Amino acid sequence: MKFYSLENDPEYMNLQEEMIRLQNWVIENKKKVVILFEGRDSAGKGGAIMRFIRYINPRFYRVVALGVPTELERGQWYFQRYISNLPNPGEIVFFDRSWYNRAVVEPVMDFCTKTQYKKFLKQVRIVEDMLVDDDYYIIKFWFSINKDEQKKRLTERKENPLTSWKLSSVDMEAQLKWESYTHYKKRMFKITGTQKCPWVVIKGNDKDYARKEAMRYVLNTIPYEHKGLTGERLTPDEAIFTLENSADIKSKIKL
């Protein structure tokens, strides 16, 4: 059996070299970078993060994957535990799922009330605007896969002892609740996609393509020094697109 080696992929290695330059710029200039990885179960969020961090300095980035909130956290302001994990100056933080749990997963699975859901939609744009105004770079990825691909990946997780730990009760219901996920996903895009913080949708059926294009988007978006010295293409494929709605949403969507 032949194994794919990232080190033998010059395209990927060039992107890694660019990521190191980006991180050095973040460190030297005390910048704050937040990258959210969202998508359906098994869409490839965790794998994409692993590609991003493979060679960058571990002292200046964090991967945040919060578990089920504690009793204390459930009584706090919803955003509180996420805000406590935001980057310090000179850091990049990768959120493997984020505050957008309340926009899709929680209402689909009845983990929040309708009141909590509506309150989140009213507050999230304000919170993100405040962060951007305070010089945070925020990039919001949504990894998109089709239903057949999700079914294939969930089956592989179940049958592979090396990945079975990834399978949760929520994952098991992903196929049954496909249409409900779609409904809340579209509503999230429409309400929370803004000019300051658009949603970046990446076709995720091809994992290698998705990971490289996500890296390209970040490298193309953040204005780090000595960009492009590798000669690698940094402009994302046109198949990646952003979703934003900068108009007054109150007249269009009843919260």
C-alpha cells in the first residue's frame, strides 16, 4: 500500500512556507487572527486545521475545540467561554467549531431554546463587528459536502478503529437530520454573513483540494510581509465563494 506524503507535494510545502511567513508577521506585529472551521459532521474541519498547523510555531497558535458546556457555563453569557479563548496579540486561534454551534447544531438537535437561538442571531453580528473594530482578523469557513459523501465518511469512521473515537451521538443523527441542517445553515448564511465577516464556503468532497484552497484563502486575505516569494498560487479557486448580506436584515428576516 502506498501512502501519500505531504512532504512530496511541492504545492503543499510552498503553502506551508507561506504560512510560516504569515505567522512570523502576526508574531512580530502583535496581530490577532481568528479562524473558524464550521461545516456538517465529517466535513473535514479537524483535518483542515491539522494541515494549517503542521509546520508553524506551536507557541504562537492554539486549536480550540470546546466540549459540552458545564453547568456554570450554561448560566453565563453564551459568548463568554469563546471570548476567553480569543487570541492574544501575536497569536492565531483555530476554532474547531465555534460560537456558531448555536446557529446550526444546537437548534437542529434541540440543545437550545428558540429564545436562546433568536438572541444569538441578534448578538453575533454585534460581537463580530466589535472584534473586527478592535483589529481582530476573523475568517469564517464552512466546509460543504454532499449527503453521499457524508454517509461514506461516517461509515468509515464507524468501521475504522483509528477514527471511531470521532463518532458521536450527534454524528449518528446527521443523515437523518440532513434537511434540518440545510435549513439552519442557509438561515445562518443569510443573517450572519456580512461585509466585515463573510462566510467562506469551500467544496469539501475532495479533502486535499479543500484544505489547500482554505490555506490559499487565508494567505490571500491577510496582508503579511514577503507574501508570494514561493511563487505558489495564493488566489483561491473561483469555486470557493463568499456569502454576505450587508443590507438591513430586519426587514427581510423575522428574528
